[in-house]
Amino acid sequence: MEAVTTYLAGLPQFFAYFVSALALTFLYAIIYSKLTPHKEWALIKENVPAAAIAFSGSMLGFVIALASAMANSINLVDYWLWGLVALIVQLGTFFCVRLFMPRISERLANNELAAGIWLAAASLCAGILNAASLTY
């Protein structure tokens, strides 16, 4: 019984990190969808795969970095700070991709799968590199 009590002692910390991760992910999704010229939610609801692929890659890239920040943080404040850094890096990725493909939003809206896959891949690459950088 003592072992169970010991394990359950970490439950509040688990919930604090998990709820924080959900909040940061939700915040990221809202900010990303407000800053991009195309309307992710509308395009996804209209069954535009290119937009869904691009947005999913962006979200996954962010969550990969967020998981690394969680695994390496020393406390919840540290986690939130590095989570916000991950958010900024991931948002910056979209704007860097736009430098190379200025009409990316238009291409996503037109369901050009190559554009969606390329943005998703760039977002995942940024997220993985971001995650590795967060292992300090």
C-alpha cells in the first residue's frame, strides 16, 4: 500500500503538467490560426486535405518540442517559459516557409497537397530541432 501512496503522490504534478500542455497547445492553435492568412478551421471543415496536413504538421511539431520541454523542465514555470519559446519558434517556421513559398496560404486553400506536405514537413523538422535544443 505504501508503494501505491508513493506513486500517487506525483499525481498532482502530473495533472499540472498535463493541463499546462493542453493549455499551451490550445493557445498555440489559436495564435497560429489567427496569424496565418488562410483560415485553417474553415478549410479543414470544408475537407481540404492540404490545410489539414499543414496544420497537423504544425501542431505535431509544436507538441514534440513541448514534450521535450516537459521532460527537461525543472518546474512548472520553467516549462511554461520554454513552452512559449517553442510556440514562438513554431510560429516563426510558418513565416520562414512563406519566404520561400509566398503564396503558401493560397496554395493550401486551393488544396495543393505538395504545399501542405512541405509545410507540415518543415514544421515537424523545426519541432524536432526545437525539441533537441530544449534538452539543455
